Amino acid sequence: MRLSQHLRPVLDMLFPPRCVSCGRLGTFLCDTCLQEAQAIDARVCIHCGVPMTQRGQCPHCRIDPPTPLRAIRGVFFFQGPIRQGIHSLKYEGRHELAPILARPLAQYLHDHPIPLDFIVPVPLHPERQAQRGYNQSALLARALGRLRHLPVHEHALQRIRATQSQTHLSRQERLANVRGAFAATENLKNARVLLVDDVATTGATLRACAQALQQAGATHIWALTVARAHPPYPIEVQMGNNTRIPP
Ligand SMILES: [Zn+2]
Ligand SMILES: [Zn+2]
């Protein structure tokens, strides 16, 4: 545990919790900001969950659906208070944001029940985790597990290869970058698993995780993230008017 974690109670007394988005005192992400956060509605690609103007398959999934994932869903657009909350959880050591951001995930599972045996967080590479001191996805998974009374197999997956940042990579490059980067550490025969992460963009990382889970025997694999980022890469497939991804 890093020194900052020991100092936190003292710092909280001197500098009480403030909403990372609006600055309101009392919590790290207030209910008003959470309610104002833009949720992704039902108009998404049925496979990869990318927002569209109507429900159906996105052009990518028509050609290459994210198998073995049954589906990927993100609760919010990656912007505004949600983006600030995730940033603070990930880079500023604000662990307190995990249970707050896990609440909408729990609500999603309540509204869209999935038969699940346990939750698995997307792992960080051990070096990255040592630098950061924690894995934000594991914090979210633990909080979600508590809220939904589901076991969390925190170490069922490990990242066996460090990967370069995906930020400036195309979709195809992202898929290649993370392929084979994960391995399961336990027998998952017939398991029904929910992968949890903070943000998905193309879903390439989630898909690589799902492939490792499937190799270990998992039969049903879904993925749920707090946010869905707009793909920053140029859309490579010509889209009809009905399947335009919002700008
Ligand atoms: Zn607020
Ligand atoms: Zn899709």
C-alpha cells in the first residue's frame, strides 16, 4: 500500500471529499452529476454495444463479431462526469469512486439479468499494477460483486504480455496488439463469466480476455464497462444512414 493511502484519512479531514465533476462537498461523484451523465440507451450494436442510431449489427460486427463474447455493453458515454470519475479512480488513487461507479453497473445487471457464476476484472500487467498500486477494474468488480452478491475471481486472468498504449492504434492494430496478451490461471469449465472494465473503445482487450477465458473452459462470456468511448479511429467500413455512429 502506498504512502498516499495511509495519509488519505488525514487528507480527507483537511480536504473533505468533493465531487470530481462539480466540486460539491460530501462525495467524490455526486448524485446530481451521476444523474446528468449521458447513459447509452438501447440503440446499440447487439454484439459490441457501440452506440448507433438504431438497434442492429454495426458494420464491424457484421463482418467480425467479438466472439467468443456474447455481448459487450457500456452504461455511459465516456464524457463529462463519468470521464472525470474514471480518470480520478484510475490516475489519482480515488478508490472511493469504485463503489460509486459500480452502482450503475449493478443497476444495469438488475435491469438486464444475465445468468452468471462470477465476475472477472480485466487484469493489468504486473508492472503497471505495481506502478499504480491497484487495478481499477478489480476495484469495480469487487464493488459490483458486493452489490449483486456475485463472487469475484480477481486473479482468474493474468496479463502475460505488456502491450503498447492503444490510444493511437486502428481497430485492426488494437486487435493484433492484445491478441494472446492474457491467460487464465484456473479451470473455468462450463463457467458463465462477466468481464468488468472501466472503459471499452473497440472492445479488443475484452475480446482477448474472453478468448483466454474460453480456452480455460468458460462457455458464456459477457462484458460490462462503466463507459464506452467513441472509437477514435476512422470508421473503416462504409456505413449506411441507419447505422451511423454518432460523432
Ligand atoms: Zn457533482
Ligand atoms: Zn458491433
